[in-house]
Amino acid sequence: MRKKDSSGYEHLLDDDTVELDPELVWKTNPNPWESWRDDKGAMDTRSFVKPPDLTNKKDPDFGKNKHSFGKELRWKLVIAIILFGAVWAMFHYESEFTLKGQAIVKKALTDEIDFAAAADWYKGRFAGAPSFIPIFKDSNESAIGADGTVKLPIVAPIEDGALVRTFAELLNGIELAGPSEGQVVAAETGRVLLLTDKDEKGTTVVIQHANQRVTIYGLLGKAEVNVNDWVEAGDPVGSLLKSEGTQPSLLYFAVKQNDRYIDPLGVIPID
């Protein structure tokens, strides 16, 4: 016959054997998952779950990467200082050796990189053009400035037009000579703001662009756009007047920036 005392133990009447009451021990233990003794398979009265053995479990690579990084950084710093000192000395002492070195350094800093050759090498090596690098892309996308504005293309209003009168002479524009009834195109992307009727001085087209810029095309023989039309750079806006004989036709071309006339040669690629 067994008797259970207040601690949860069951005793035989002759006190020869002591046993545990697992349920009662589990309920009364404040931390039943704490430990589990291994000696002879006996269980601790506090827990029935054996915690993981963390003895000798230290990562052998712990701290290795940290020291390797610091060592590598120090070596790179030393090499950078040596290279800087060598280049500095090269440009402060004149000798046959240093002159050759100066030429090599200047060439490396001034010559443009042959990106086309680099792209061909990359394509042959990796069976594909490096399209993830913007400079290797074949598409002529509009450039984006640091402020987020799009840099749109700009073209000359007349192909191979000759400059007849400069901005210094007219103070509000220039005159370009082109072929008789030659085509005139929009210099930039924009919206047709104004279109005057044809008179003795021809027709005038005014186009509003981004960044508070306006271009004016005068002395046109006819216009090929209407007010509020949207035009891209290079789209036809009209044609020059018909000239007599071999005489060229003239185009009055002006650019206004923030309501002020500026020299078109400063912003438009006119040869």
C-alpha cells in the first residue's frame, strides 16, 4: 500500500521505495523545462525536457571575418598611400622615367573610354549585351537630370541652314538661309501656342516648350500645324517662302527664355 505526502511523493508503508508523482511535480514546478539530468537516466524533479548541450559548440569562425576585414582594409590603405605617393613624386621630379609615367597617367585621365569595344567584348564573352548598364543600351532614351527633369532632344530648325544675321544684329533672334520652300521643323518638343495669318512677311509659328522656353519661326511660306497641336523635336511646322532664281529663302528664328530673348546659338545646335 502506498501513501502520498504533501510534496507529491508516494511512499510504501514500509518506506522501502520512493516514487515521483510526475503530474504533481510538473504542476508545482515553476520552470519545468529548465534541465534534465543524464546520470543513469534519472529525471530531475524540476523538469522532464533535456536542454541542448552547448558545451564546445562555439563557432570556430567567430570573429574571423571581423579580423580579416580589418586586415584587408589596412592593406588597401597602405597600397593607396603608396600609389598616391608614387604619382605625386612622378609629377614633382623630371626624369626620363617620370616623364613616361606622366604621359601614361595623363592619357588614362583624358582619353575617353571605348564603350563600344567594351560592349562587344561583353557580348562575345557573356552572349548578350550588358543592357543593365545604361550607357550600353541601344535605345536613345531621353536623359533625366539630377532634379528629375527630362532633358529632351534639341534640333536645328533648318537642316544645313546658313547663318545670315546674328543675334547681335537683330537683338531678338537670328536669320537662317535655307533652300527655296525648304522644310522647317520644331527645335524642341512642345505645343503650338500661336499661329499668325500669312502676310507680306509670311506666317509665324510660336511653340511653347518646357522650362519656360518659347521658340518663334517667322517668314514661313506656309504652316503645317494648328494652334494647340503637340509637336516633337524634328516634326515639320511649315516651309520657307518660295525664292526667285537661285536665291535662298530666309527663316527668322528666335528663342525666349522666361520672357526674355536669348541667342538661339547658345541652345540650338546650328552650324
